[in-house]
Amino acid sequence: MSVGNNNNNNNNAGKLTTLRDSYIDLITQDAFLRKIIVYMVNHRVQDFSDPLTNTLVLMATSPLQMVCCESGILPFKTSLLPVIPYALLSKEDNLLIQGIISQLPDHLMHETMESSGQYTLSAFHVLPSKVFLCKKKLLLNFVYVMFNNNNIYSDVSICKTLCNIILQRFMAIVPVSSELVSTVLHSFAEVQQQPSLAEVQQQPSSSTSVTKSKNGDNDNDNDNDNDNDSDIKKNNNDNAAEKANQRNVKPRKK
């Protein structure tokens, strides 16, 4: 093999590595994971008895892949998770996927027509056969979604209980390291310190206190002003009476 061919192979391998890293960076972003966690739970393919736990387990144990179809992308190699629609992705994400596909050589692309009539484009060898989503990022983003998505539960106490149950079930099914458990539980403990919705509603707002304080000060000022006005009126009345008496006094006869 010539030196030129070796250089070309090295360049192609480097380019493929760059494209692979770009795709992995996309599907492991915090914002991306939070969106697809909510979407996959709400649009699950099967009627799971425990949708939250089963969705997290499938995301953690299914290898990553790069498969695009007419309606969206399938980042996980399993038929039990739904297609992520392109509309859920940002404009930048869609452009990135389009750019990756346009730069891939034809021999790495495989086109198929599903039984449903949907066109599918698979990129082989872009990702190794056994690349999985980082469990730490998955669980941390799950905790974030549970406590920051108003469409799930508005009461923080319910979120705390449910999140604790799901984390325990997940860790009982999926092997995780002690370091990961410690990190996730530490994050969960920090969130647990947040006050519940009922506690927040019972706390008086600072603006109300300030308003009441200002109103109280105004009332005191008004009372002081009324007292001053009364004193002034009293003094004026006394002066008027004294002048009237002086006018009514007659001089004595000599």
C-alpha cells in the first residue's frame, strides 16, 4: 500500500471520528436529554406498568445509534422507545444532523423501507456497536426534569417521594458504581432541601411586608399630621378668643 493511500485512510478515519464525536455531543447534551426524557415518557411505545423507570432503564441499557427516518431520529437501538421528531429538536440540532449525514461516505449509509412505508437511513460504523449513554448524565437530568417541569407535579413533596422510588428501582435493575450513586443522591439531597409548594404559599411575600410597613408608616405620619393640625387649630382659636375679649373690654371712668 502506498503512502498516499495511508494518508487518505488516516484522514477518513479522523473525519469519521470528528463526525462521531459531534453526534455523541448532540445526544448527550443536558438540554437534549431533558427534552427527550419527557417526550419518551409521554409518548411511550408500550403501556409500561412503570413508565418512568422503564424509560430510564431502556435509555441506559440500549446502545446508541445514528438512524434517521422521515419523522425523526432514533438515537437508541431498541424498538421500545419512540422516534424523536425533528420538531422537538432545535434548528441548530437539525442542521448538525444534516451536516453529519452529508459528510458521511455512501458506503457507510444504509437505506431501508420499513413495513409501514417509512424511509429509514442508517449510518453504520459511525458509532461502535457498544456505546451507551452516560448513566450519571441520564439520572442527573432526570432529577432536574422531575423538579423543574411544571407539567409533572406542582407539589415538591410528591416529586421527592416519586423520584426517590424511581431512583431506587433503577439502581436495583441497572448496575451502577458507588461513585455514581453518591453523586446522584447528593444532587437529590440538595433538591430535597427546597421548600414544598404549600410551604412557599404559607410564607408571606417580602413585597407584602414592605407594603404593609409603608402603609403603617403612612398611617403614623397621617396621625402625626392630624395631631399637628389639631394643635394649630386650638392655638388659632385661643388667639381669636383673646382678641375678641380685648375688643369687648371698656375703659374705666375717671
